[in-house]
Amino acid sequence: MRRGEPGVFTTLTLHETDPDPSTFKGWQESFWKRVRREYEGEHVSNLSCVWVLEPHTEGENRGKPHVHMIVWGVPYMDAQKLSRLWHEVTDETSDEHRKAGVDVESAVNQDGKLQSYLAKYMSKTFDGWPDVEPGDPWATPGRFWGFMGRDHLPVAEWEDTVVQLNQKQAMHLIDWLLDDWEVDIPAGVVPPTLIINCRGDPGERLLGLIDQIPER
């Protein structure tokens, strides 16, 4: 995604209900349709989002699903309005959920901050959904992340850069990164090439990494 694209970070929560995965994702799709009807108009016509599903792992909400989303195409979204829209498509009945079922955080997307923030959630892995037995619908909840309004996502163009390194620097850098990332490869084997995705100026970042390589 384009690093400077502003967005809104939202979280959809449940308070009392405990739906199966299909029902929950149906609520999520209905919510997104209502958000589009509410916000798209003369000045907003290209809403898009990336979402990730995860379980609460602690406390009284342990096992309940919630969704994190980055919404692009609108600079501001009202938390109480979104909570009302989310409440209307769920089976929740409490006033608490109607007023505060959605958390909203507008974020300045400086140098990919917003993408990195959501990537933290997307990179989480779970041994399984908490407290479910084989055969429970949440034992196989399906996709944990996806897109909505995919055609309008602020996709950035990839840029290749060439960094001139001598053989020793290149081997040290590849070996050091694979070790730092805990990549399991046979001892003494160093791949001849390595593709690295990074934020900011790639050349500057790689040269900075080289300066950090310990002497050995």
C-alpha cells in the first residue's frame, strides 16, 4: 500500500453473542455495505479495507471473535455511528454494544506506519481457536484476513533498487539476516540471492544493515 495514504483503523467487537464463523462473517459483510451507503457519496466513492479476524485470548471474552480493519478512502469515521451500524447487523441487544461496539483510531500513515500496525495482527498465528473441541465450527473458521473494495485499495508500485556490495558484504548480509530471522537452512549454506521488502529508501536501509553486521 502507498506509505503516505491516510486511513482509519477500526475494531469490531461483540459483547454478548457467540456466533459461528459463517454468521460472524455475514455480519461483517452487511456492516461493510452499510458503511459504504453511509459514507460514499459526492466526495467519497472509493472506500476499501483490509481486515483480519482473531479471537480474544484472555478474560471473560476469551474465544469471542473480533475484527481489525484499515479503511481507506475517508479521512474520518465516527465511532458511535459505526457502532450503531455494527449493532444493527448483529444479534447484540445491549445498549453498551450499540454505543461502543466499534473502536476507531484515525492514523497518520507516515512511512508505512499503518500497514506495519495491521501487519502485527496479520502475522499472529494460533494453535487453534481457544476452548473449542474438534467439530466445533470455530475449529475451522476459514479465512483469517481479506479485502473489501479491493479495486480501490491504494496499492503502491514496487520499485527495484540496486545496491552495490562486494562479495564478502553480500554473504555476511544474507547470512546475518537469515540468522536474525531464524530461517532454518543447512549449516554453512548461504543462498546466492535474497529479496528484501523494506520501508523507506532501500539502498539506505541495506547499507545501514551492513553497518550493523558484527565482525566474525
